[in-house]
Amino acid sequence: MTRRSRILVVEDSPCQLLQIQMLLESTGYDVSTAGDGQEAMESIRKSTFDLVVTDLEMPRMDGLGLVRAIFAQDLDLPVILTTASGSELIAAETLHAGAASYVPKDSISSILVPTVARILELKQAAQPDPRLASCVHRVQVEWKLDNDLKLVPNLIRRVESVLSELGICDPSARLQVAMALDEAIVNAMVHGNLEVSSELRRMEEGRPYSQKIKERQSLAPYCDRRVTFCLQVDRSTATFTISDEGPGFQLNEVSDPTDPANLEREGGRGLLLIHTFMDQVIHNECGNKIVMIKHCKRDE
């Protein structure tokens, strides 16, 4: 029997805690709860979890303190924030401290479960052979992808394995890179090639969004477009180039992805994660190509 993923939900509001717990349990996850960061750390010391979902503003130890405590102990435990309006600055700081992603509280019913599932998928990277890994010095590879979202986790696991072999980032940072890549590739497929608006995700728990994607995956000209993903990596730098064949977009019409005030905006969530988790991000003028760069940070 396959073990159910164990999730720790940390939230000081009983109503919000119950909502998240019921949502995750109805999807098949094994859920434990804690009322604040300090209680959460006590649970983490006693039990093994696959993922943490945490509020930001809590008594005794808040979400930022919890993330810092988890990563201070070198735990391979991804953290998802739930963010409320007005918490933008601390949420951005928490992402920089090591959190894997965030979900606005007004979008929990539609975004939380897919985000949890995606992170758990991306966490299952293959472990490289250490002797073979020491022989790798440079990798360059290019993929041509159709618009099948099921391809993305396996592709990112391949990329994570290469990054691990070349010593780019520690496991928690590689998960953040994986989240950024997932956002960029899915954006290229869904918003670029298929031209499906992210605003549909808020409607009827995302059903119109999913239906439109499925419809256009077999409808010309959308289904004929491809996403090109190019990976160039050596022992100091990884460069990821993603381009689609859609009409593109005007970057100046999109909310500033470096501004924490845009955390609550549906259309800017992916770009904010990308800009937070990557060291450099470059868009072409047309808006259908993105170059993301991550540098190796080794211990002094």
C-alpha cells in the first residue's frame, strides 16, 4: 500500500485551520495541525512530515521564524505559506528565507491542493551516483515539448538531478529552482501556446480553466505549438531558457514581479516566484521567451 503524504498545517485561526485540514484530507493527505510555529517545531522533532503549510502571522513563532528554524536544522521539508492581504513584505522575506511557494488565502480552495501536489511531485528527484557525479563538468541539452502538463514534473526531476550532480544549490534551493521552472514551463504551455488566461482559475474552483486547457490541447493552431526548454549548466552557473510559440505579452502590462505588493494578484504569482528564486531573469521584447540564471553558492 502506498504511504499517504503527511502534511503539517500551522495556523492560529481555528476556522482557517479546519478549512485547510478538511481540504487536504478530502484529497487523501494525512494531516496534522499546530497552532503556531513553536508548536509546529515540537511536532517536527517528534514526527516525520513531507510538507508544511503555514500561516505567516501567529503568536510565539510566526511563519518567517518557522521557516528559518526548519532550514537552520537542515531539514529537507518544503514549506508553503498562506498569505493574507497586508502581509506582503514578510511573505517576500519568508520566500527568500527558503519557503517553496505561497497561496493567497482568498485562493486556498482553488490553488492550495494543486500547489501541494506539485511540490510533492517535484520533491521526488532521483538521487545521483556520487562517483559518476564527480565526473560531470558541463551539461547542455534542449527539449521540444508539446503542451502536455504531465511532462513537466518528470522533466524537472531530470533537471534537478543534473543540478545535484554539479553541486548547484542545496536541496531546499533546488526545490525553489524547481518551483520557478514549473511556473515558467507551465506559463509557456498554458498562457503562451494555449492562450488560456489565469483569471479563469478563480472561477468555479478552476473548472473553466482546466476545461479550456483540455479543449485547446487538441485544437489548432494551439495544439501545434511547442515549448523549447534549453538547459546549460556547469559547476558555477545554471542557465534555463524557455520559449513558446504563442503571441507573447507586453511585460510592462504585467504587475511588477519584484514588488511584494503583487503577492495577492493571480496573474503575478508565477513571475514573483521566478524572480524571487532565480538570481537573474531576462524576458525578450515579444514576451514569449524567458532566460533564468542561477549561480552556485558554495560554503566559504
